[in-house]
Amino acid sequence: MEIQTIASFLDYRAKIGQRTDRLVDLVPPDQLEWSCRPGGFSIGDTIRHLAAIERYLYAEIVAGRPSAYAGCGRNLADGPVQVRSFYQRLRAESTAIFSGLTDGDLNRKCRTPGNGQITLWKWLRALLEHEIHHRGQLYVYLGLLDVPTPPIFGLTSEEVIGLSGPGQQGLTTT
């Protein structure tokens, strides 16, 4: 996917963010810092990471500044209300930075933390892919905790099968 306008990027990012927000809203407060293994990201770490890396890595690079990302620990926000507030505040700050871009900016180069160069629209696409990756983690974590999650696009797999035409199930291709 090539990002050709800031407006299309902001619209698509908002839709991706809404799907992520639905999962963040489902996290049981008493499970916020649960992790599937010792030393692994907790659910809270994942939420803080989504907000902090977007704001302090991706948005800083877009603004022509070096990365200011310093992790995603509880020192940034501790507790369900604080984590949600941190997440919302940093997402709004990132939106303000991204909204200041012009369509022409999309084709300029930006410098990554590893001192590489990448076209800005590709950097923004990487941001979206990064969020989707971590949203997948949230789905798994919530599933492991038996928290029902919404289907990503409105229908479950079973519902799609039920709505598929007769004889479509079990098709093989040669």
C-alpha cells in the first residue's frame, strides 16, 4: 500500500486505531500487568508501547527529530486509568504531528534510529504495520485470559462460513 495523501493516511490510521482501542477497552483492570511469560511484555506494557513508540519514535522521526523512545514500563503510567490516559494523550500528540504534514512531505526521506534513510510514506506504513502486529498480541493475550473479543471486521469465521454459498466450504484448488 502506497500512502499518497496525508488525509488518506490519517483516515486509515484512525480506523486501525479504533480497532485497537476496542481491545484496549476490554482489558480487565486486574489483568493489566499480566504477561504470558516471565520477562515478557505485559498487556499494560503493550498498550504503553503502542502509544510511546508511535509518539516518541515514529512521530519524532516524522518531525525531523531523533527518536526519544525510552521504553514502555510502568514508570510511564501505572494503573488502568493512568495507562488509558497515557495511551490517549500520546495518540493525540502523534495525531497533531502527523496532521501537520503535507502531501509533499510524504516523498521526502527521513532518518531512522539505525541511521538509515526511508521515504516518509514508507515510514508511516511501517507505523501502521507495527500497530497491527501489537494488536494481534492483544487479541492473543485477551484470548488466553478468556476475554471475549470482537471480530476485527464485524463477522466471526463461523459467521462467514454460515453466510458463504452452498458448496463453497472445503473447496480445494489445483
